[in-house]
Amino acid sequence: MSSPLISILTPFRNSSLYLEDCLNSIIYQTYPHWELLIVDDHSTDDSYNIVAGFAQKDDRIKLFKNSGSGIIDALRLAFKNSSGAYVTRMDSDDLMAPIKLEVMLEDLKTEGRGHVALGLVNYFSDEALGEGYQNYEKWLNGLTLEGTNYTDIYKECVIPSPCWMVHREDLIACGAFESDMYPEDYDLAFRFYKHGLKCIPSDSTLHHWRDYTTRTSRTDDNYAANHFLKLKLDYFLELDRRPGQPLVIWGAGFKGKFCARFLKKRKIPFVWICNNPKKIGHIIYHIELQAVSVLNELEHPQVIVTVANKTSQKRITSVLENLGLAKAEDYFFFC
């Protein structure tokens, strides 16, 4: 039986400092049957020449120049020129663990269609790694260990953009890279969720995620918090909102106010609560903030929690669980 081909899609722009290490981590995979569709998104440094040098030596590396602009156009071009039965992504500044492709492929061959293979991630940096990235790594890996990634999908992106693999047919069914929505990785995670692709648990560290000050997720306006909130709310209303249940927003900070404006603009009724005595009774956007105790008067509400403080989130979870509400069905953390 022939070994299936894996297509690796990699956009790059001005990654000259990291490309050599990245490409070597792909070349030395224990699973050799892959093709790398790597697209230069208008680099102004020596990135294109670096990749071209590798492509001359290894015909599995197929180099293109982006005919459009931006990461989505680059991914579309890469996918259009791919032919693998399995598809994965890779970032040009990161590193694959040597067994990454082999492990993900075996998981998908075992579980079959309708699944997404994942792996644990490890953040690294030439400088001190920020506490936020350490916390994100721990949280994300905790979900991946159990395959429960979707239970927290409204918090942050639960499927790391360069550490998934799916059957080609499943990616096409999910719309592949047809969407123009940013952040494109978060949007794709939601579409995996929408189409019911099950997350395969993994206890293997398969991806080394580089952090540095000029990384796109730190500098691109498309990754601003307000874009995340709109994306979350749009998908929540489409996928998880149950119109027969009262809708509640818990929290009146920036994110709570954003959600309130969003719902009010769309004429979607909701109750707004908070546990800050100084805010209870105040009128914001012509809506009165109410005490948490109002939950006792509502019949099986759905609650959007916009409170970011971790200690407060634990207390909120306790309150909601005591009311018989279930996470990812009746209440959802949006931060």
C-alpha cells in the first residue's frame, strides 16, 4: 500500500531569520511523503532566495509568489496547488517536532474522516517568554490532552493554526480558505466546530511555536480584540444560541459593553448583570445593569461571561453550576 501524501501549506513574509530552521524541521520529518506548498507574500528581505535554494535541492518544496495580498490569498494559492490526501499548515518562523507528521497522520488513519488531528505546543523565544503566552500554552495543551478544545472555543482560538491536520475532503467541506474573515485561523477553528470535526486527543508535543516582538499576531490590526468579539458573537448566534432560553451578559467592562452594543444593534433581547455594587442599577445603552441574583428568576438562561479575572471566573462558574447550567451549552466564557 502506498504511503499517502501530506500537503503542508506555508505562507511567509520577511521570515529570513527563521526560514532555514523551519525548513530543516520539515525536511527531517520521520514521515517523508509530503509536499510543501510555500508562498512568498511580497517579502522585502532575502526570504524568497532562501526558500528557492532549498527548493532547488528538494523537489518536495514547491515555491510560489502570492498573486494577491495577505495570508488568506497565500493560503488559497497554496491549497489550490496542493494534491495531498491530508492537509496541514505550518508557520515559516516555527519548528516541527521530528515526529509531527507521522503522529498526526496515524491519528487520522486510526480515527478516520470527520476528525482533526492535534498536538501539544511549546512556546519558545530568544527573550523571556511572557506570562500570557505561558498561560495560553498551558490552557491550550490542557484542552488538547482531553480533546475537549471546543468547550472553550469562545475564549480564544482552541486549535493552533500551525498544529492541525485533516483529511482533504473534510477541509473542503469546511470551506477551506474561501472565507475572508480574520483572524483566519480562529475562523477556521469555528468552521471545524460547525461541521462537527472531532478533536483527537494528543499527549505528544508536536509543534514549537516561536514568539518575538514582530510576530503577526502581535502587530497586525486584524488580530485586535474587537475583531475576536465580533467573530465569537456571530458564531455563537449561529451555532449555540437557543432562542427559547433567556440570554444574559455577565460583565460590564469593555468586552461586556461590546457584546451589549452588538446584540442591541441586532435587536436581540438580553439581560445584563454584574457583581459590582457600584454599577448595579446604572443605565448603559438604555439598559439597566442588574444584580447576579436575577439569574434565579430566569428559566434556564444562556449566559455570555465577559469577565476576564481568573479568580472571578471560578466564582462565576460555581454560581452557574449551582443553578444547574452546563458549560458550553448554557454558559460560555468569552475571555
